[in-house]
Amino acid sequence: MIEEIMPDLFRIEIPLPDSPLKYLNSYVVKSDDRSMIVDTGLNRDECLNAMHRGLEELGIDLAKTDFFITHLHADHFGLVAKLVTKTSKVYFNRQDAELIETWEGFGPMIQYAGTHGFPEEELWNALNQHPGHKFASDWIPDLNIMSDNEVIRVGDFSFQCIETPGHTLGHMCMYEPDKKIFISGDHILGDITPNIQCWSDHENPLKHYLKSLDKVAGLDVDLVLPGHRSMIKDMKGRITELKHHHAIRIDEVSRILNDGAMSAFQVASKMKWDIDADSWDDFPVAQRWFATGEAISHLRYLEEDGTLTRETQDKIVLFSQHG
């Protein structure tokens, strides 16, 4: 499916089989000189075929096309290596590029999850079968690292790069002030909330995410182009909703800990999730992993805020209300 958003700006719907996200929005900025594709899809045939069909219909020559990837996740980054040519530039962010360079596999993440109460043996098989692992990029093309406020010009469009850490360490959006459009990747989504996970005691992704929402809230935007689902016409209103969602989550975590010290895995098991399962034990392992990562992000936020303290018992981190 192809949708014309405005002259020379199009959306190609890239299917994400077996994913609750259903599809990725890949945006194409068309120009006689050099075009640009924003985000690509998973490294699998269904995504590649849909992309080629869309580009052929739009008359896009990949030899005259550059790429902007909002963040590292495979549904955005995975297909780019199948599309780049020798003349292509791939615009990307510093923090996620450094994660690629230092990647040691899932081991450290699984070990960290274990210290927060997640049964490690359950995670290995789940992560090995996860789309982010199975359909990642075959190789990493040369990346042109962009900084905050740098501008990318494509035809009549001048996109300002805006660092919006939270969903990933280096997530980056693009803003076109003259046309009042904001390409948001997974920073701002419409009818779903971006997944904010934490897998390191050195990070506070929820704090970064809320700051990133505030950072872009004052931009003059008529239309938000998100990585998934439908476009958003009221960005300020949606930002208010997202901040309210996390305020409710923070209160929920605090109330749960009124019952005593718990691991992040235990806290996640008591939180409310929009998943079709009768109980926490019936959640797919990957969904329990996502939920635990989100719980940790809220616990770390409260811990750094001074609201919570931690202790370690039998190698498991337990959080409790301060005082």
C-alpha cells in the first residue's frame, strides 16, 4: 500500500508478519536529484518484496537514494543492507551506532534480567527466536552519523535532525519546519505507547523519554508521521496523553511496592498489561521480557528520583519504598 502524504512525500506500508504492530510506515521523500527512504522494515522477504513494489510504483532509483534510520530496532534498520547501493548514504545516530560497535550478544542483557528476577533459561530460547534477532541486518553499511540540529536536504524538504533518546539510547526524529511535519519513528505513536525498556543500571530511559517529549512539544507541527499505525494531527495532545500514561504507570508501580520489597519481575507480574492472557504465567516469554523491561524503566526512574531504594538478596535486586 502506498499513500501520498503531500507532493513528493509518500508512505509505503511494509508488513511485519506475526507482529502485533502489523506493519511499518516507511516514508519516501522523492526528488529528481536524490531521494530518501526513512526506515525500512525487517530483513525478510515479505518486507523486501513490499518495499521493491512500492519503490517501483513510485519510480525510485536506489542508485540515487539515501536512507535515514530513526533507531536500531530491526523493524526499522533490518532491511537497509538489502537496499543500499555503492552511492547511498545511511544517516544514523551516534548512540545506537556505538551499541552496534560494542554488541556482545544477548548474554549481558539476559544476565541483567536474571538479577531482576527473570528466569534466565526461559529467555535464551525466546530471544533466539525473536524477530529482532532472526531478521536483523545481514551486515552494517557505512553509517553517516548525524548530530542534534543537523539538516538533511532532499528536494524541497529541509529536515532538522532531533535527538530523542528514550525508546533507544540514540533515537532520532526529523522535523521539517516549513511544511510542519514531524517524522517521529517510535518516539511518538498514535494508538499505542512506545516501549520504554531498561536493561542497564547505567541508564534511566524513562527520564530521557519524558525529557525528549518535552523537547519536541513546542515545535510547530501539523502532522506527525510515526513508525507504526496511523498519522497524528495533534502532536501536543498526544504528548500530553503519553506523559499521563507514564504518570499512571509510576503511580501503579509505587502502589504495588506498598505491599513490600519486590523484584522487577514480580512488579511486572502485578502490573496491568493489554495482553490477551488469563494470567502472568500465560504471557508469552517475549511479552514477559518486554513487560519486565518496562517495569525496570519505571523502577529506575523512581530509584533515581529518591522514591525507591534497592537491596540484593540471593543475587536478586529487590526494590522497596524509601524509608
